[in-house]
Amino acid sequence: MKKRNLVGLLLGLFVSSVCMTSCDNDDDYAIYRPTALVTVYPKSADSFVMQLDEKTALIPTNMKASPFGEKHVRALVNYEDESELQVSDVRNVHVNWIDSIRTKEPVPTTGVDDAEIYGNDPIEIVRDWVTVAEDGFLTLRVRTKWGSGKIHYINLITGVNKENEYELTLRHDANGDMSDFVGDALIAFDLNGLWGDFQDDIKIKLNWLSFSGEKSTEFSLKMHPTDAPAEVRERLPLSRCVK
């Protein structure tokens, strides 16, 4: 039996069902697709801000408290702009839905046992609009093989190169849960606490073990501004299976 992309299959079935019920109305499906990737910053018990990029903050008009409590998390959101000036740095929006992404802090290298402690199972990084470094966060769409739905542990390791503090390694521990199904998940890492309040872009290098061997790439990253304003449905079902 041929391998199938589990996420592709699930999304395909979902899209097909939508098309069968509403073939002539693309707007019905548009609400299920995320319109942005944001960082959620709670401001008080009854307010929060969604940082769209390093300059633009979105203020929800139909929600008060963050659905994620006091956590700073990356999230997919579908929203409608309510501001007259959509190019403004602070914009009011109506949130149709919002879904958090597993957001973690990076961990320091052990120096010798990273593969044993954090895993050495292969993983792919998918080139996609949600694979991005912004607002001090590195968000990744990852792809690997899955089995029975156990938690897969994904960690970002710092201090792997004494000559380059901006070099990081992504490690994957499949928890013995790799089979023939290939699927995608999202995970994000908060890097804002690593290097202080930089105003300029930082060039970070990311290493990982893919199914075809060692790979690396670079991202240009700007940290979350300290003076920020105060004020697909593309779901990836396996995102709940990463930690």
C-alpha cells in the first residue's frame, strides 16, 4: 500500500465535503482558513493584544481575556479588519477563531549527550508561510513519520557552537512512534530571552537531521519590540502531538 500524507488526506476530505455542500461560495470556506500568524500577549485579566509583526498590533473587539491565560504563545487566527486605516500600527479586528501553537523556550546543550537526551530522529522543515522567524519567535512547520499518535518531543538546542551563539539545533524524539504515515505539525520557540533587546536583525542558523541527512538554513530575526503598542480551516491535526 502506498504511503499517504495523513494531513493531506484529512484536508482533502475536509475540502471535498465543503465543496459538495457549497460549491459556488468560496466565502464559506474562507472563514476556516487562517488569515494570520500572530503572537498573543495578555495585557490584563480582560485584555490582550495579537502582535502581527514587529510593527503591527491587532486589538480584538469581540474578545476580552486571552483564551490562553497568561501565556505568550504563537497562534493561527482568522480575523476581519474593523479599522478604517488598515495600514495603521494598531488595528481593531473581529476574531472569528484563534488556535494556539505549541510554544516553548529553547534549551541549553548538554555538551555531549544532546542526541541521547533530546533525540536524534529525523524530521523535515517545510517551506511554508508559517515557517518564519519574527517578533523574537521561530515558528516551524515540521514533517515526519507518525505511528499511534504518541507525543513527539521537539526541542531547540542553544550553545551548540561556541564560535557562533546564534547557531541552534532542532532535535526530535519520536518516542518510538514512527510508522508509515507522514504528517505535519506546528511548533514555535520563544527566543526573546536569549540575546537581550536587539533593535537590529539577527542572523540565526538552524541545524537539523532530515530523512536525507544533516541540513541547515538561516533566518533573519528581529526581537519583540519593548515599545510595542500597549494596546488552512487549515488545521494541522498532529500539532497536538508535539511537545
